Amino acid sequence: MDHSQIILDLFSQMQATADDIKRTCQDTRERLGQQRRSSHDQAQETLDRRPLL
């Protein structure tokens, strides 16, 4: 295997890793967004059931 092939293989692996990281970040962002909405909904339901005044 020559040097250019090794370099191309390394770049390919780096790109695959970068894609995995992007996917993981996107999944985490979506999950956190769902949790935030869920917490907000729970707080709103509590306020609806027990008004402050």
C-alpha cells in the first residue's frame, strides 16, 4: 500500500468519525429538547391545576 492510499484511508476514517460525532450531537440535542419541552409542559400543567393566586 502506498502513502497516498494510506492517507486516503485515514481521511475516510476521519470523515466517518466526524459524521458519527455530528449524528450523536444531533441526537443529544433532540433528546434535550424533548426533555425541556416535557419539563415545561409539567410546570404548565401544575400551574393550570394550582393557580398562584
